Amino acid sequence: MSSGSTLTEILINGVSRGAVYALVALGYTMVYGVLGMINFAHGEVFMIGMFACVYAIGIFSVAWGNHVLLNLGLGLLVAMIFSAGYGYANERIAYRRLRKAHALAPLTSAIGISTFLQYFIFLTVSKQNVGFPRYYSDMLTSNHIHLGGVDITYLQIAILGLTIVIMTGLFYLIHFTRFGIALRATAQDQLMASLVGIPVDRIIAFTFILGSALAAIAGVMVSMYDNVLVFDAGYRVGLKAFTAAILGGIGNIPGAVLGAMILGLTEALTTLGFGSEWNDVSTFAVLMLVLLLRPRGLLGERVADKV
Amino acid sequence: MSSRWRPYLLGILGLAILTFPFLWLQLRPDFTENTMTVTWAPWHALQFFGNLSPIFLLALLIWAGNWSNRRFGWSRALAQTPAFEKTAHLWQGYWAWAAMPLVLSGAFFMSASGLNMFTNVGIYMLLALGLNITVGMTGLLVLGYAGFYGFGAYFFALAQGYFSFFPWWLAGPLAFFLGGGVGYLLGLPCLRLRGDYLAIVTLGFAEAFRVLIGNLDITGGQKGIILHTSATFHGFAGMRGGQIAFIVTALVLFLAVFLIQRLYHSPVGRAWIAIRENEVAAASVGVPVVQMKLLAFSLSAAIAAAAGVIYGAMDGFISPEVCTFQQSIMVLAMVILGGLGNSYGAMLGAALLYLVPEYLQLLPSTIQNSTALSAIVPPFLSGAFQHLSDYRWLLFGMVMVIMMLYRPQGLLGSRRIKTEMRAS
């Protein structure tokens, strides 16, 4: 194989990894856009999605046998529902009562939720890595199409396709629906939004639920891609996704996608040049560089400070 | 009745549904077919709740204490008894000085393992004090504090390996200034911004630093570095190395408390508090916000680096484990538990969070060795205490959430932060 096609393959890997980061980063950036707070438990919601999918597949295979497409599709659905439930619980427990408190308070309680969820899975599910059932992921990971001299697996196509569909849907939801208008109004001014009859509490809860469901999709994709489920996966991916959200300008949805793509490509190129163990170092270098040159992120705009 | 309890019942029901598969079912990989099945594992869930039973006991005790306090008001009565009221000013400010000879004399009658444990407590107290400057006093969140701790430790380890003579008393002050410099450089790009950028930049720094030292050859990779005995705390003037370590840690701790308290009550400290309360308002009355934030952050980074040197000199061995994310979160939990913005609170939190798990780990053997205790404590409870160290992080998470909801100012939080952190 020529080096040119290796580079293209690396780039495709980078873009599909970036797409996964983008799905997680959206959750961070939406919550930040609406509440102005970091949702530190978001990575753990992603991890819950991974495990919920595998549990669902296990239950279905006991209940009615191994039907790949049916069980996988239902597993994805269950993962989204479970992650949404955990995201909602996180909002109710860690955020709602502390919304008007000092900024450190909800952040700290979210770190508490995140630590709790990690070690809950560590103690109840598995201390070691769990593999994704290959019977289900093989169809997606071992089949590939040949395009312009490189092999693209079905899974990579699925990740890219799903991400594009979700981004389009999200763009439509935020810009052209009543919910989107309410969401943007809540982000601008919660008090004014509630005065004109927008149910602020419900809008904020729905933001958490939406972000968590997207994280679950990313979780299932990553667990198939890497074939590893582990209790601290949420921390690792969450850190990357959060960095991506900051790179693009936190609170800005297209920015999160752009940042995630840059991060995915950086990682892929680092893996090619130095080896995958240096990924975290290059990520940090990119973050510092962007913060030095464009302190508000690539697409972030200057906002006036409020007293 | 029903309308009052309904949200709680619904919440518990929701949580039961959400945790159901993870608690009551167990994953079974099927390697012949490469699939996954689940099996019913009620025993697993019961064991989980059984292991948590000491916590439920503790929660019940706290609830009973609160209830009886509401009913009989004993805490106010206690505070108003003349013995406490009249002497309150005595044990608020100057008890540290009275404690000094007491603490230092401890070096001469403690066992080696006790000295080791309390030196560790001292190091964590130093870290909590340092982190309290940024998180508690200035209101900036730092999530990668252990990165600076690791920086100090590795600076010491590398320098003593490179130079033939590089003892701890040379490394400590040098690490203090170098750590401060690193903090300054790291803070420079992100402290100009509002919001929580510092949190993520420090977290990224700590992770990148850990990965870097875990992969480089000169730092020994994951295996770590063993320090020369000439550089570490060794016996001197008839005292053992452990005693020297304890005394040095205690003296550094007293110095740090003194300096931080003086700073806190100086114009600098007032500027920090002003920034914490309202950054824009502080800037508008002429507080140099960026400089003050940088000063707070570099100072806390410097303290962590110095603590890293003390750790290296005490332990004689350094590995990338010193700057894991868990370490950062542990120190943060100490500051939050003890009381944001209060130096003594941070130290109390450090002592509690380090010593309680240590003693809990020792508890089962203590119960077994003592005939009286083993007669009283039922066996299932002592078995549960054995697993409690596994559950430490789970409890950390719970404690952090519960503290934020019910006592956001921490155990000894300053009164000023209490009014501010409560939901208005």
C-alpha cells in the first residue's frame, strides 16, 4: 500500500473519531450555552450509554436470540433512553437546586456525580475492560467499501452518516422550531424567558436529556469502534470532547463540531507521527495554542460581561 | 402526606429503574459465539447494599442528630454555654501556635508507621492549603492540581539524579519558585478569560504531564524513579529519617499557614475575596484582577511543587501515580469538605479524608484482635468495613454532592462564603 493511501486512511480515522467527539461535545456546549455551566458528569452519561447498550443486547439475546440488526437497533435505543434518564437525574440532583448558587457549587456536585457513577460501574459491573460482543459489531467493523484506494468500514460510514443527520436535525431543531426559540430565549435570559411563559425548568431538563441521548449514540459507536468498555471511558472521552467544545468556542454548536474534527485529526496525525501514547500531549498543545491565539475559541464571539 | 412524599418516592423509583440492570444483572461474555448474555445476580446487588450499610448507618446518625437538634436545639445551647462563648476568640486565631510544640514533640513518641501516616497527612494538608488559595479564596476552579505536585516531585527526582549533590532542602525552595513559574505561564493565557477555562487547562496540563513522564525514558516511564538516599530525608543528629520528615513537614506547614493567613488578611487577600464575590465589580473599583488571579494561582502551584519535593524526599520513590486525576479530585474534595476559603477548614478536610479511610482499613483487624470489640460488632458489619476502602471513591462522590446541596460552605466554611453560595 502506498503512503498516500495510508495518510488518507489515517485522515478517515481522524474524521470518524472527531465525529464521535462532536456528538459528546454537543452535550457540553448545549448545557453551557443554556446554563453557563460545565456539565462535568456528561462523560459518565456517555459511559452509561455504552454499558446500557451491551446490557440490552445481553437481555435481548436471552429473550429472543441473536438477531443482529434488531438487537443492535434496540440496544442503541435503550442506551439513549438510559443515558437520557441519567442526564435528567444529573440535572435534578446536581444542577436544579444549585442553579442560582455560586458557580463552583454545581460544578462540584457534578464532579461528585461523575465520580459516583464511575465507581458505581466499577463496583457493580466490571473492574476490567469488557469487550463489545463481536457477533454484533463484526458486520459493521469487518465489512468495508473500497473508495478511491482506501477501505472505509461500514461502522465509519455509519458514524459519519449518523453525525451528519444528527447535526442537520439539531440545526433545524434549534433554528426553526418553537422548542428552539424557547431554548435560545432561555439561554439569553432565564428570567425574561419565564416571564413570557417559557417553562424554563423543562427546557433546561430537555437540554440535558438531548445532550445525553447524543452522548449515548457516541458511546455505542465508540464501544464498537475500540471494542473496549471500561468504567473510566467517560472521563477520557469527556475530557477530549470538552477540549473540543472549548477549541471551537464553548456554547457555540458549529464550533463544537469544528473543534472535535480538529481534535480527531490531531490525534490521528499524532498516532501516525509519534504513536498513540502521545495523543493527550498533542491535544493539550493544541488547546494551549488556540487559547493563546483566540482566547474565546475558534468560532466564539466576544460577549459583554454582566454584573 | 402523599403529595409531600410523592416527589421523593418518584425519585427513588426512577433511580431504582435506572440502576436496575447494573445492580441486579451481570454481564456474561459468551466466547464461543462472541456474543453477550446476562444472568440474574440478586446476590451481587444485595452485597453492594450490604457493603454500603455503614454509610446508611452514618446517614441515619446524621439525620437523628439533625432531628434532635431541631427538636431540642442542643447545638445553640452548646455554643451559648459560657465556657465556649468566652474562650471562642482564644481557639480561633492562635491555637496553631499553641499546637506547634505539641505537634513537633509528636515526632519523638510516635511509631515509624504513625510518623509516616502523619507526614502524609501533613503533605495533603499542604496541598489542600495551596488549592484553597485558588478555589476557596479567589474562586477559580483548578482540576489538575496534582500536576504541579507531580512537577515538583519529578523536578526533584531528575535533578538529584543529574547532580551528585542535590538534597531536599535545596530542591524544596527551587521547586517552589519553578512551580510558581510554571503556574504563571499556564495561567497567563487562560486567566485573562472569564469562566472555567482554568479548570480545563489545568486538567489538560496534569494529564499531559502524566502521559509525558509515563512515556519518556529519562523519567523511568511507568516504573518511576528511585531517589538517592543522600537526597531524601535521612537520619541526622541522632534522629531517624522518619522523624526528620515529620518535623520538616510540620514546620513547612506552620510556615505555610502563617504566610497564607497573613496574605488572606492583607490587601492581597481582600482583592482575592473581591474577585471571588464579583469579578466585574472588583475590576471596576481598581483591583488588578488578572495580576491577582495570577498571583493566587502561581502561589498555589508553587506550594504544590514544594509539597511534591517533600513527598519525594519522604518516600524515596516517585512514579506517574503521584499526579493522577483522582489525586487532584481528592485534594479538591478535602478543600470543599473542610470549608472553602478557610485555611483551617482545608486542613481539617485533609486530615479527615486521609485518616478516615486509613483507619477504616485498619478497623477489621482491630476488631478481630480485640475480644471485647469482636463480641460487640456483628460479623457482617466488620466484613463490610473491610470492603469500605473499595467504596471510598463512591463515597467521595456522594459526599461532594450532599455537601453542595446541604452545606455548600463546608464544615468550617467562612461565614462570608455561606451567604454567597446559598441559592438566593
